[in-house]
Amino acid sequence: MPHIHAHEIFRDLRKIAPNLSFSTHWQEDPDYAWDGDGPDPASQGMVAHDVRVIARAIFNGIMAEGREHLGGCYDLPDKRDPDVHGYLPQMLEEATQELAGQVTGPLKTQCAAALRYLKAVLQKNYEANNRAYSKARSRRRR
């Protein structure tokens, strides 16, 4: 089974939790300092971003929200990865957990349904990664 990607995740969440809003926000982070192995991606024209994922609902007339963020996401200036380099489902899950702690009733039920779905997405994507890794290893052995 292939990966479940951002456009599919957001589409499914609109059906599963129609009273919740999910969004991803990218902001350039000029202060981020590369500390990874190899050359700095900025030397290849990539830009560091801080990516925020937000889960929102209006509860008792007030905007309730859960947030998760990930810094150091490198992408080309005109091409951002909507899957946040594979981290989107986990980020949505964590933002939804935070939101669930602020709401009750039907909104809490929709948060629970969204969390079940996101857990299944994480599992399917994990399995797809393992299959792809195993396939690549077997090709290298030939």
C-alpha cells in the first residue's frame, strides 16, 4: 500500500471531522543554523523553514487550537513539501491531541475520530517505508 499524502489526509479529515480546521503554515527561518551531517542545504539554494500545523475549532464562542511545529525544514524557495518531509501525520496528531484537551462533546468526538485516522495513517506510512526500504536493499544485493 502506498503512502498517504497531505492532500489525501486533509481531504479525509474534512470528512471525518467537519467542524475542525487543520492547516499548515510555513515561515522562513533566517536564524536557523545547520547542524546536520554533510554540507549545509542552504549552499544548494534551499531555505530553512519553521513549519506550524494547527488544529482549530470554535468552542463556546472562542477559538480553541492545538499547535505543533518543526524547525529546520529545508526546501527550495518555490517548492515546499506538503508532507513536511513525512512528519505531517505526526504533527497533525499532536496538534489534534492538544485541541482535544480544550473541547468537549461533539468536537471532542471529532478529535477522537481524527486521532484514530491519523494513527492509521502513521501505521500505513510506516509500513510503506519499510517495504520501500526492503525493496531497495534487495536491489542493492543483486
